[in-house]
Amino acid sequence: MTHDLRVQLLVRDARGVRLTEAGVALVNGARPILRQAELLRAEIGRQVKTQVAIGLPFSMNRLVTAPFASDHLRTESAVSLRVYEGFIHHLREWAHQSLIDVAILDDREDDSSQLERHPLIREQLFVVGNHETALSLDRPIQAHELGQYRLILPGRPNLIRLSVETYLKQHGEKFRRAADAETLALCLSLVNDGHGYTVMPYCALYEFPSLKGIKAAPIGDLSITWAMYINKARRHSAGVRQTAQALRAAMTRLVQDGRWALAQVIDEG
């Protein structure tokens, strides 16, 4: 392959073998091709199980993703589920590449003609601090208060980071950066050690193991809307339809039974 392309795809260094920029481009470009070949092979071979790929944000792991996958495995479904977790900008890219059939992403107009969009859930965002702060779930904070906090968040193009920066700017407040931390666990660890505050949706806080030493408060008028995106080329597949319907129903139940705090179901009708 290296000889055919006339570029170097791999290099060896002190830590082993790694991809060059050309190698990374090849891998990223090959993924959707391999995915389509896999689906075609399954269709022609009339596999007993239909494979459906779903993608959800890291923040939904404990509240949505893990329980949904677990429930699916308990059923004798004709669908073989492949679950992707990632940052939203990565999930959106994979959806555009047709690696994912059903994705849960932030609700926004999408310039891609290949994705069908269905708004699902709107939830408030929370500011999170350690046990020494005066934050309370019963007292929403406002923009002028959030503007006083030194924030620990992932860097751009992270959705929450962009949402907070935009929100503060709209209210005439500055974004005060304490640190950039690219994982939920690291953000909470730094918050717990008293280095600042972070912002996240409730779904990310649900049953998280590091919550014993922290407090949280809803941000008065800052929310996020989650939408389901379905690959139009696969929406007529019975497996994709069934999986999308089951995921929508599971997320809706979480709101209706109160486990998804300060969230509301969006009625598309």
C-alpha cells in the first residue's frame, strides 16, 4: 500500500510504530468504505442479524448508553448492536461518514442531506464545584455569577465549552479559564481538588463515581437540546427503525420517571 500510494504511512520511533499524517488520512477515509462493504456483505449474505451502529456522547454513558445496551443484550433481538461513544464533534463526523446509523447529538441545523433530524430532549446545564462551595440544586445561578467562576472545561470545539463561552458573551460576561481538561473524569477531579468549576449536563452527573465531594446548581437559562439523527440511506432498514424507536422510548422514560432531572421531552408534533 505504501508503495502504491508513494507516501509513508507508518513511522517507527522510541515508543513503537505510529501513523503518519497520510496514514491517519487513509484510516479515516477507509472507515466509511469498510462500513459500506460490511453492510453490503450482510445484505447479500442475508445474515440472520442486522447490524445497527449507534453513537452517543460520553456524557450519556451511565444514564442512557450503558443501560440501553444492557437491555438490548437481554432481548433476543434480530439486531446486532454496535455502540460508539465519543465527543459530539467526532460523532457528527462519523454520522456524516455513514459509520453511524443512529446518533444522539446536539440539536442544530445540519447542512448534510444524508441525516434525518428529530429533536428529543431539552435539559438544563449545571455548574459544578467542590464541597466547599455554596452551590445548591435548589438555587439556579445566573450569568453574572457564572462569570465570576474560573472554569475547567474541554477546549474547543467541545459543545459545552462553546455554549458557555457564547452564553457569557451574550450576557456581557467574560469566560474565566482555569484549565482545559478533555475528559469528564479529569474535569471533576480538578474541581474536587478546588481548582475551579466545571459545567455539564445532568446526564453526565448521573451516578458518576466522583460525585461525593462536589456540589452542583442549574444555570438559570442555559440548556442543551439533544436530537436523534438517522442516516437516510439506512432509515428504511427494519433494524434501524426498531433501534431508533427503542432508543427514543428509553430516553423518554428517563425523563418521565424523573431520573433525568430538569429535562423535558420535546414533542415534534
